[in-house]
Amino acid sequence: MTKRLLICALTMLLSAATLPAQQTDSTVAVIDTVQLLERYKVINDYSMLGVVYGVNLTNPSFNPVRNSEMFMLPVNVGVTYTRYGKLFGYMPYFGFQASLLYTQEGYKFKESKDDSEITDNILGAYKATMQTLELPVMAHLHFDFWKMKLMANVGIYGGYRWKIHREYKDNIPQETRKYSDSFHPNENRWDYGIKGGAGLAFVFDPIEIHLMCYYKYSWSNLHQPNVNARTLEHDEMSKYYYRWTYPTNIVVQLGVHYQLTKRVGRSKASLRRDAREEVIRMLKQAEEKSTVKEAETTAETTAETNEDNNGENR
């Protein structure tokens, strides 16, 4: 690769020998022919660090189906690291993203309008909100245009449900509320699953504003499947009928990201401009090396001439 680079530089140097150091149409033609950036420069190879905030729309998937409803939780904050790069060395549309998030999820059952009917519940609570630490790692796809980009993410996540708060109707006795702020032994604390989404970004180098919408599906049952759906205690029915509760969330998220390294390869025009700057830099280096070599040759010639003259004088 080094030999090819030197050959390209020498070719451009000879082609531009009669040209001034300014950027000309002929220089641009040489650049387009050589396509220096496409071969030797990394396109869209940069990283970002950002902060994100969002809201969750949560409603678990129950089996058997229960009288639940979706509700909004307003806390989804964290930090995100994004690394862009070229797939297979030439496709500048990919990267990966890792985040550390503090978020919420839970469940809520529809309240019965008739006091004679029993509102569906788990451990007597018609609503529960869990605080969760989440670590998603996702593949990142992006398409850049103008000062915007279209994005899509998909990957997996791991998490830990570290706190819970349950809400009860007034007619629930106090002895039933012993797990109001603690997990039942048959509830799973560790969480993991799949997460994916799409969005739009506005780019104002070095700041980027990302608006994303995600769908998150947990593969970790909220409680053990062989327990009663309300009491979370083992029963006869559970031996023959599999019960499960998998949290699902729709997340709308806004992020502000700072580019840690220079963003290269925004468009064909920017690639051409960067290529032109790279070629001019190489030409200047070649001229400086040539000047230094000429000076060294002149000095050596002068020294040899002086030695010869000294010898003749003797």
C-alpha cells in the first residue's frame, strides 16, 4: 500500500509540476482519477458521546391475556457512546452504540368501574412501577444527507430491576400490602431482551441532535411462570398451564451528542474537498523533501569542490 501511495503522489507531482500551488480544475481531475480518499482515508470514522432523555410507554405481554393497559413513565435518562466506521472496509453507513440508562417499566390493570367487581391485580396491587438500570448494545445504521441523517438501531440489552413501588385501591387490606416497596421472592430482578428502533438526526458539527423511537421486548419473565398470577404462589394449575409476563416498552428518546473526533465523509462534495486538501498537503511535503535534498546535494558538491581545490593548491 505504501508503494502505491508513493506512486500516486509522484504521478500527481509530475502532472502538477507546471501548475501553481493553487487548487485548479486540472488538479481536481487528477484527484477524481486517483480517488485518493476512497482508497486511503477512513470515511465516516468518528465517535460521539451524548446524553439522552426519553419517556416510556409500557404494557407487559401477559399469558393468559389480562385486563392491562398501557401507561406512560417519564424517566429514561442516561449516557451514550457511538462509534462509526466502515463495514468490510468500504461501506460508510455502519457503527455501534452502547448506553447506560436509568429507566422505568411496569404494569397497570384497568380499574373496575363497578365496586362489586374485583380489579385485576398482582399481590393486591393494580399498578406497579419498577426502577431499572439498563445496558443496551446495538448495531447502528445511518444514511447522511445535507445536515441530517436517517438512523436505525437494533441489538440486545441487559438490566437489573432494583426498586419497585406498587399502588393499591382503598379497599385492599393493609396486611396484603407488605410488598408495596419490595420484590416478592418469585419475581425476577435480572432483565434482558431485544431492543430496536429508528430515528432522525440534525447535525451541527460538532453537535448532533438525535430523535429516536425504540421498541423494547424483555426475554426475562417478570415473575416465575409456575406461580399463581395474582398471589405469585405455587398452585396446581401452573403444573399444566404455562403462565408468563414479559415487559414491553415503546421508548421515545431525545439525545444531544458531541463528536469526539472529526466527522469525515458527509457528502461527495466534502469528500472531494478533503481529497484536494490531502493532495495539496502531500505535494507540499514532496516539495519540501525535494528542496532539502537539493540543498544537501549542493552542500556535498561544494564540499567536494573545496577538497579538490585544496588538493590542487597543495
